[in-house]
Amino acid sequence: MVIQFNNLKQEKDAVGIIFCDDKCRLIGYGKKLDQLSKKYISNIVKADASFQERKSKNFDYIIIHQPTNLKLSKVYIFKLKKFKDYHIRDFQILGGNLNSLIKFYKETNVIIYPDGLSSSKVSSLNSISEMILGMSLASYSFTKYFSKKVDKKGIKKKNKKIKIYSSQHTRLAKNYENINAIHQGVTLTRNLVTEPPNVMTPPKIAEYAKSLTEYGVDVKVLGEKEMKKLGMGSLLGVGQGSIYESQLVIMKWSGARNKKKKPIAFIGKGVSFDTGGVSLKPSNGMEEMKYDMGGSGVVIGLMKALALRKAKANVIGVVGLVENHIGSKAQRPSDVVKSYSGQTIEVLNTDAEGRLVLADALWYTQEQYKPELMVDLATLTGAIIVALGDEYAGLFSNNDKISKQLAEAGDIEGEKLWRLPLNDRYDKMLNSPIADMQNITNGRGPGSITAAQFLQRFVNKVPWAHLDIAGTTWTKQPLPTSPKGATAFGVKLLNRFVSKYYEGK
């Protein structure tokens, strides 16, 4: 999708989108177009009883063809319901709905007149900007592997062009730089997670991370030789059955005025494909395990977004990249490995591998970079899907302040978190009779909680939060701002977390 900005005007044969409130009163430039049409628009709106009365579950609109005295060939009037109460996420959803409308009618030359869009909670500039972000996110598609990129009529598809004509077009164009940064970060994450596992291997993911140097991110990659020398037996054990080399990638963005200020750190689980290892997963649904690198995808996409918008913060992104495969060298249930922290782990189940990857990544991050705080993201447990479904991601933390900040950022962006408990009793369930700990408990207990307890053993006293995004990383049904597939849940949330609480401080 290509976005263009300009001052208020009409264009011959273009399609215009204007807005009215829930009482069908035109707002913004719609009033001017109505005047030019000698009340033709408002008269049609008033005459359409169904438009006046119906209350659609999603959105309502009316189409006027060849409006009198206007250059526009067509006008869509989009009804907004109680938009003065809208929050940021509501304006993003509005943008997603507009994209659905434009896509359904296959419009190619569209002018949106958004003046008048604002609420008691969101300024006009931000309302329109968030609407544009929603449109951009909803327009995502992944067509790389189709042999012919054409529609049913055999015509090659063109990139959709959307024109935003507003009295504050200059400010919107400037603000779009930040919106586009978020869009590009989300798009990168969705692409990484959507790619097939024969393409998106650990070394390939590392290549994408290294490409961020173009935007000013410092990137360092540790291969198996370096990690073995450091003693990262926990991470390396997971990938030893794969033909692809495991990697640890460190991305550093130094945007704060004080370059010596402690960074905030984001750590992502990057299992490029998870067979379950010797503790093999059932075949039904195993194809979804290409999404098991969702946490690393979010961290890489976030780092791109922060760099593109030149975030005024020092940020470290770390991703542990492995493929959990079966083979003659694969890790066995009952193996004992020594982690980078020096703690030993009895591996009772090779399908509880993400925590083994994160264990070394977390310890490395807090030891090498002394961060102000750490947030890890992982498609870690099926148990979190049983508990929360696809509506919320699980939040676990040793710090109330960070938990509150993350939850607030998630509410703003519509990427919701639900905090679950941690305590010593859960922690003791991980004790092993032959090692410092085991990677699962011996019962059917609280799997998401004990997984988080396992991770907590590798953060020392650093303020830390763990986000279990197993249920939110992909969607089987289209969402207002995301088609089916990878959602990039976490990029917008963490970008908001950084901008709201940690920039410029």
C-alpha cells in the first residue's frame, strides 16, 4: 500500500471516502462536499432509511455514484459509532475496516478525507495517524510463493495507492514516518514468521537480523563454536539434532542521549521449526510449528521499528535461534546439560525446548549488558492457550511496575496481557533429583507457570517480564488489522512500552 498526502481537494474520477457520526451528520470535508453538491449527499443519506436505522456489528456505509456537481466519480459515506469515545486501538480498527471496504470493491484510486476524526482521548493528528496505521497493517499479504501474481482475470496486481487529503497534510506526512516505522517492523515480523521452515532456518533468521545494520543497529552473531566456548550447553543441546547451525544474535540500538545509560533488553525465542525432538509432537497441526520462532520475529521487527523511527532509548535485542529436530545426534529425554549460568538441567522432555534456549539467552543478556530490565517473548506453552485462548498473552514478572507498564501498553494497542502468578511452591516443582533443575514438572500441573518459574532462575534480580505469546502469534480467522496467519503480536505493544515509559529518560 502506497500512502500519499495532500491538501483538501477533489480529483476527477477518483473515489472519495467521507465520514458521518452515528446520527448520520457529516463531519470534516464531507460538509464541504455536501455544500458543493447542493445538499445532494445529505439528502440521500436522510432518504436512506436503512442507513439511518441499521446498526451493523462491524461498520456501516453508503455509496453514492456520480454525485451531483462533484468531480468525484463515487463517494463512500462511512458511519462512525460514538467515535468521540474512541481510543487509539479503535482508530486502528477503523483503518482496518476502511481497508476491507476498499479491498471488497477493488477500488484503486481512493481519496480519504479524514478531517474531523478525533475523540476526547486522542488528538486529531494521532487519530488520523492511527487510522492510517490500521489500514497499512490490514493490507498485509504474503504472496512470495505464488507462481503467478495475477488476479482471476489474468491481470497483474498493482500496489494499492491511498491518498489522504487533509488540512493538516504536512503534519500527517511528517508523523507518517513513525507510523511507517511501526508498519515496517510489523511487516518484517509477519514475513519472518510466515516463511516456510526450509527457508527460514536459524542462519537465515540471523541474516535478516544482520540486515538491520542498514538502519544503524549494531549486530553481533555468535555461532556454535563461540557458544560452545562460552558454555551455552542449554541452548546448544536443543539444536544438536539439526543440520542447521544454532545462532545467538545480539542487536544493539543506542538512541538515548546518554550512550552509557543502561539499556532495556528484549529477548526472543527463535525455534525455526519444532518437531518436539525425540519427544515427538503429533503430526496433526505440526505444520504450525514454523511459528515457534515468533518471539524472535517480534524482537527483530521491534528493533527495525525503533531504529527507523530513531527511538531515543538504548535497547538490546537478543534472539536464540535453533531448530529442534530429530536425528542421530538429537538430545534425549533424561540428558543433563550445563547452562551458561553454570546451573545444570535435566531434560525430561525435549519438547520443552524454548525455555532451554531462553535460559542461556537471558543469562548472557543480563551478564554482558547489565540491562535496566529484560522482557522475553516466546511461543512457550500450549497450556497458555488452554488458559487464555487467543485473546490474551500470558504475563509473568518479578516486578509490579514493569507488569503494569506492559499491560497498559498492551491495552492501548489492543495486544492484551493477563498476569499470572509466580511463587516458591511452583518453583520447587522444578527441582530434580540428579541436577539443579528439570525442564518440566513430573505432573500435569500449571505448565505455563512452571515454565516461567524455570526462566526466572536465569534472570537473577534483574527486573524481568516473560510474555507467553503461544496463543496470539498467529490467527486462524482474519482480525481487523491482521489477515489470517502471523499477527506480529508484541511489536506494537513493545514499541508503545518503549515510547511511553523509557524514551528520553
